[in-house]
Amino acid sequence: MTEPSLRSEESRARIEAAVAAAEARTSAEIRVAVTSAPLVTHSYHAALWAALAALAAPWPFLLLKLSPAWLLAGQAGLFVLLCLVFALPPLARRLVPRREARLAAGQLARTVFLSHGLHQTSGRTGLLILVAPGERLVEVVADEGIHARLGADAWRRICAAVSERAGQGELTLGIEAAVVLAGDLLSGPFPRAADDRNEINDRVVLL
């Protein structure tokens, strides 16, 4: 079965239904955000790898006894060509160190968390699940009200729920599973009250 795009109405509807079902069991507010844009947008890494390749390239040609002018011209041409190739989005993402991509994902998640008011819920129980499919990264940001009760291990489990299914080509199912797990974890310490209201809408945020 082909995995539907996360920008399709079908996928969004399934995730939003999972959020609504999870929030029916807890007073917490859950939001899902998906970014298709590269987490790291500058071209530093493309230029770095292009420079390293251009520096190494002339050594085999020394055996041909080419003049220094030809070697330098070849290096410059190769550098420009590789900069263009390495800057292509699919390849550029792979050249970014994993640590830097994780830092960027964390920063973006915190920005989305604040910009969508998840820090302003009445019980300080906002939870954001950010998914970056291009970098195969998942970040969870939780407000202090629930983080103090559940801790980092709970957020790692939610991230793992996405990654496990995404690794099988079922990203939408992975996000659904993560939302269901979030509802399970939150429903114990934060059950839904009779007068609870939906403070944050259930729509998937597309970045």
C-alpha cells in the first residue's frame, strides 16, 4: 500500500481524528506539526564537502604531470559543480550532521509550541509532536505541567512510536500511534474533566 501524503486530506483527517479521540480521555492539549522544509537551510555543509572533494581531486592527476594552472582550473570547476549538486535539497539534507539537524528540529519545535499558544493552556498541559520526514526526526515539546509528571522517557516513547512505523513506510500510522500513546500516557495523571473544553484546535500544522 502506498503511504498517502501527509498533506492529503485523508492523512490529515486520520491524524486529527486520533487527536480528538486522545483528547476525549485527557485534559491535555495535543498538537501535531509536520514540516516538509529542510531544517537546516544554509549552504555551509554543501560548500564544505565540495571544497574537501576539490582539494582531494587533483592528487591522481599529478601523475599526468598537468601544469599547476590546469590543476587549479580543474579544482575551481569541480568545486563550483559540486556546490551546485550538493545544494540540491535531497542531497543537502544528507550532508547535514545529525547533531545539527536535531538541534534545528528542537528549535523549530519550541518555536511552533510557543507560536501556537500551547504554553498558554489553563493547566499548562500543552503537548506538541513535530515530525520532520525529510530528516527522519521527531521532536516532542511538553509544557511544565505534564513534563513534571511524565518526564523525558514518555516523550522518547512517543518519538519511537512514530519512527517505528515510519521506518516501515507508514508515517501516517506512526503519527496516529504516537497520538494514541500520548493519550494513554496523559489520561492517567490528567483525566478529562466534565467541564473540559478544547483550548487548542485539532488541526495538523503544516510547515
